[in-house]
Amino acid sequence: MSKAASARSSPGPGAALPPAGAGRLVDSLTPLLHEWLPRQRWFAGKGRPITGFSAVAATELMPPAGSGPTPGLLHLLVRVEQRATPDLDAPPVPVPPTDDCYQLLLGVRSALPPELAAARIGVVDTGPLAGRVVYEALHDPRLADLLLERLRSPGALGPLRFDRSVEIPAGLVPRLLGAEQSNSSLVYGEEYILKILRRVFPGANPDLELPLALARQGSRRVPSPVAWFQAVDGGAGQEPLTLGVLQPFLKDSEDGWQLALRALADGDAFTGEARALGRATAEVHLALAAALPTVSLGPRQTANLADAMSARLDATAQAVPALMPYVTGLRTAFDALTRSGNGHGQGAHGSGEAAGGGPVTRAQRVHGDLHLGQTLRTPDGEWSLIDFEGEPARPLTERRRPQPAVRDVAGMLRSFDYAARSHEPWHPDWAERCRSAYCDGYGEATGSDPREDAALLRAYETDKAVYEVLYEARNRPDWLPVPMAAIHRLAGHQP
């Protein structure tokens, strides 16, 4: 990029809109957002009527020009109100109303050039932007470059605060990644990747908190954040909202899911890669335990954990009748966990005894949503873990809670099953060998094989399979046989 182009993209005299102005702006955008927002893959409220929008904050990162080709860039935090609606095709399950906050980055132009037609949201009818076109700003390289310039220049702009840990070069060409789910990602010059979080919550997001903690420990298994931005509310007691994280882009790396599928297609065992991935997972767990506080779960806490899993099983069986015949067999996994917590079964490895008797399980910060798609292998064969946001559907407080590390192990074991089931013909023996190799590698790094605590591992794998049943039934019914095969196994082949 030329110096002139870089200068045009440098941060201008942006400003935060006062509450009244932010409210008028969001009101004028409401008809367009009603139509556009539910179509976005990262919108979590699909299937529920939107009852209203309200402005949390609005900031002009680049004030919209009155006329001419210069685009404006608006940063919005919008609260989306939705009422609960019963699912007429399923047994009644309580669905609480939602009141979620979303981050929007909108471009503003008097006319949209043809290359940005796919990003179009619509023409505003009323209010301060009347007659102008608004569009998804991340599709516009000019505005994406402006966002990086803000990260290169730490400081505050209204409620937004930009921070960085290292110098970031200028002139990196941006491109928007197409594979979006609960967030959006921009790659800059094949050197950095910026994740834009869409559904945002007060409090430290694990996708920033945990990689920063791992960087302090010198871990090389997770790309270290180089810059980030947050929204800071001036009200007393309000925690910041994490909005975006810039990290090194692992160029030419391949994600574990695609590697596993290719291995299946080529007839490769993949056990060496699975073993190395187990070691990488264990190294991340060890670093997290050293960087952040750990807690001990005694018999009562273990029983509460099993009770929560059992409650999720009951709720899912009500929503997905195909699960109902297996409930009794699946519940034995949670009953066994309760017994182990009371000292009547296999104890948690690496733990001691509670004061009142019974084993103690150590809980720590974990990835929270670990599967093959959350891993990358670099060209030199090193594995990295990415996307520490956890399961986005779960509350942030739950995602930040210390949990037994075996939860991540169970998630990866389920992922090997998914890969094997995605290939025709199905190769359950391939999955079993990879599962075993993964646990071998994990045990080599920690000195404690996760299979030693059979009750805890089985309970977490069962809970994960139940979660998968609900997800697939709601979102990808064609995939429902994949977790149902695991349900059949975990329930002891109960018909």
C-alpha cells in the first residue's frame, strides 16, 4: 500500500455519539436490521421474533461524509430483544426470553460500488443517514484497513479502548475469511488474523484472557494476542466487553478436522498425529494450571456436576424423542460419577482425599469447546490450539469457571468419532485407535492418563454426546446419526 493510501486510511477524528444520538441512529436502522440480522450465521437468536432494538453505544470510527466516495465507519453495540416462542413440533421446553448485545461494524456510502454489492444491508429511509447506503463494513478493504490502524494506535475513542502488546506494521492488505460461525475474521497480509466477536458479554472473554495467560507462561501452543479492543462502560461496577482480538496468522497451517478427513480418505492411521495432539493439549492444560487459579471439587461438588449432566439429559430427551429409549443406560454414567465422588468407584487421577472422605478432583481453566476444528498443524508438524471462546451458547460466567481438564479430552475423543462417521464407509476402529493414541500422548506429557478416571471421562463424553444430539436435531438433522451412534455405545447398547 502506498503512503498516500495509508494516510487516507489512518484514524480520523472519530467520536462517540451521545445516548440520544445513538438511540436515533439505531431507531433509523431498525427496519433494515430486522431483515438483515437474522440471516447472519453468527446471529444466535434464529427462530425467535425480534421485538426491538436499543442502542448500547455508537461510535463513529470514521464519520460518514456528506457526499462523495469517502466511506464512513460506524461501530455499534446493539441490544436485540426477542421473546420466547414455543416449538410446536416438539414437546414443550421452557425457553427464556433473550436480551443479547451484538457488535456491528457498518459502512456508510452515498452509493455502493459494484464490488461491495454482496455486503449491502440497505438504504436508510429516515434519521441522520437518510438516503445513504449502509453495508457490512468488513467486506470493504478500505474500512478493514482503518480498523487495523485503530489497533496500531492504542488509546480510547468514546467507549472503545484499543490496546496492543507489540508494534504492528502498516499497509497490511486485509481479506475477510468466508468461514464464519459465531464470529467474523479478517486476515491482514497473511501475518495477523483479527477475530471480531459478534455476541458480546460483560467480562473478560476467554478468547483474550486465556491466550494472554498462556503467553505469560511462555506457551508456544497458542498464538499470543498482539492487539485487542474492548468497550468500557463508564458506569460503576461495569466490566468491559471484549470485542476483537488480533493474533499471528499461522500461514499454511491446516486444521485438524481437514487433516483427519484426508487421512481417512487416504487410508492413513493418523495415530501419530493424534498422539502429538494429545501432548499439545496436555501442555496447554499444564500451562493454564500454572497461570491461573485451580480449585478442588469434593464429593458434593462432583455430585452437583453429575446432577447437572443428568438434568441436561432429561431436557434433551424431551426435545429429541429419539434419545428417550437410551436415557436409563446413559444415566448410569452420571450415577457412576456420583458414586466415585463418594469414594465408591474410580477416583479422580492426580487428586487427594476430601476432609470428609472421598476423592477430590482438580478443576482448572480449560479450552471448553475442544475438537479437531479448533486445532492447527503448522508445516513443520507442530500443533496449536485456537478459539478459546468456549461454547458460545453458554453464559460467559460458566465458560470462565474452572472445570476438570478431562472435559477437553472428552470433546476431542468425540471429534475423532465425528471424523470417522463423516467418511464412507464408517471406520469405528480408526476412531478407536486415534482416541487411544490421543490419550497416550496426553498421559506422556502429564504423567497421568485420562483413562485412569474412567467414571469422569465417561460422564463428560456422555454429556458431550447428549449436547451433540440436541445441536444436530436443531441445526443439522442429517448429522443426527453421528452422535446417536455414540449414544448407542455409551448407553451400553441399550435398544
